[in-house]
Amino acid sequence: NTVVQILDANFLPGHLVFSSPTYSTLKGAPATVTVERLGGAQGVLNVSVGTSDITASNGINYVGFTNLLTFPNGSVVPQTVTIPTLQDNLVEGARTLNVSLFNAAIQGVGNVISNSEVLAMPSNAVVTIQDVNSYGTFSFSASNYNVLQNAGQAVITVVRTSGTEGAATVSYATYNGTNAQAPYQPALGGTNYGLTNGVLYFAAGVSSES
């Protein structure tokens, strides 16, 4: 389903809307929202635009503000507002904030017009700040390792990819192989190799451990 909005073409100052009900940006990068003037352009039209928290916090995830936009007489050129977002180097998932249009007025006339006359949908939009920080994912550095019998220890390396934020741990353990194809035979713990298990610790920024 969708909603069709019929704008009053006889309202000569025009109507103000966001170009989209939703916007998205990466954490640490600015979010840019666009305000459009539709259906008319008579007079100088002012409107305030401001931000408010949803799950994002002003001063922690983004820099909030209230600004005044002015559309000159005869102009329907879209205007943009930039919202700075902040990199906190924390893994926290996506965060959202609201941006709103309010206090629309024709310059020189005062507030004799109402928001309901000037503002059309969407006059509120949600900005999503996508998280770029991640603890990462863990995998072996190779799908197979070879070691000679009686050669000592086999060194197995675990790599951390797609993020190294914060400290992390991963458990490991050995177990007997199965479904070995001839001429190979399954290795037996305690006979062919020493059973072991433990926990690998990855400090923040570390991408591999053995």
C-alpha cells in the first residue's frame, strides 16, 4: 500500500516537504537531508528544521541543531541540511534520529499561515546511522593444515576479519576426524595427537592469533 497526497495548487507560497521520509548514512559520515518547495513559489518562505533523538543520542551519536531555511520569492530550488554524525568506536548497531520541519512563515506576513497549510508529507523524516564498527568474525587462516608425524606441534592460526573493535575471545578444541578417504585414516586423540582445548584472546585491533 502507498499514500497519495493531493496538494492545494491554489496555495501560492507552495508546500514544503522532505525529499524522502527516510535517510541513511554511515557512522562518522554526515547525513544530508533535502527540503523541497512544491506547488507554488510566491513570497519568501521561512521554515525551521530541527533534530531529535530516537535511538541515537545528541552529542554522542550525532550533533543536533535547529536551523532556519529561507526559500526566496520565486525559488523552488531544493535546500539541504547536513547532520554531522560522531564516530565513537563502539559496536552498538544502527541508531536513528528524527528531523522535523516546523514554524513555517511567509516573510513580512508573520505566522498568519499555519504549518498545516505549508507543510505536506513528509514533514518528518527518520535518519538511520549505520554502524561501521564490528567485533569481527573468526575463521581459520586455511581450510587444511599439514604436519609431519613426530614433527612436534601443528600451528593453527585463527584470523579476525570485518572488524577488530574491542577485545574478543573464541574457544577452540580438537576432536577425532571422521569420513577420511583412503589411503588416509582418522587421527585418534591420545594416540596420533594430543587432545587440547582452550580460549584464544584477541586484544582490540588484533586480527590473528595462533
